[in-house]
Amino acid sequence: LQADIGIIEGDCQLTTLRAQAVAGDTLRLVFPSGAAGGDLSPERLRHTPWILREAGSGTRDSFLQWLGRQGLGLEDLESTLELPSNEAVCSAVEAGIGAALLSDLVVRRSIEAGRMVDVPIDTPQRRFHILTHAERQPSALEARFIHHAETNF
């Protein structure tokens, strides 16, 4: 698989690629509409059905880190459902299946529409980077895309 441009969350360690920060995002802890907010006791967290992204996902890694700060691991949770995309996780929360930690960019409209509620938690801001080959100049179209990403996100 070859690509002229890529977008990743976090840092890139490959010296063959140039990584340019273009956007940021925060994660939000979301529950189905009508769920009680505020109480994030370990007991509630253990008994909450959780909807997770697949292993290797940056969103899942962030959830596991946050869960660890609560003194818990996946093995402590009563039930989890694993789905392959943010949209699938968002739809499952909206359907009342469980709670999730998701990107603000993914859940903002659902929260505003009342289809889910969020509980404020302290999570670090995520950074997104555009990747290009370190020894190649971006084409005019790629350069316009990068500029758009830098100025609009």
C-alpha cells in the first residue's frame, strides 16, 4: 500500500516521514441519553456496559489510560463491546447499549441533539499530524490540503 499523504493521531517516530501538526481534539466520556451524570465511582465504572474501539486504536488506548488512572483495567469491567469505528461506537451509545470515551469531533452533534450526555473528565488533548515523505515535496494539491487542515481545524 502506498500513499502520498497520511493523517495520524500522536507522534511519528519514522525519520523517512515528515509529520506536521494540523489539529487537536479532546475526548469526551459519553453515556446514553437519560443516564445519570457525574458519578464516576469505581463501582459505577465496573458495572457500566462499555463500548470500545478495536485493539490498536488511539481512542481505545486513551480509554485504557484513563481507566488506569481510576485504578481499573479492562479485566475489572463487567461488560464490554468492541466495534471497528468511531461512528459504530457513537451509534451504540445513542442506542443505549453503553458508555464510551470518544472524540469531541465525533460526539458533539449527538450531545447537542440530546442523543447522549457527557460527563466531564480530565483527558489530555490529542494532536493530529499530516504525514508526507521526508525527501519529497508535496504536490500543489497536497500543499493546499495541508494548508486547509492547518487553518481550519
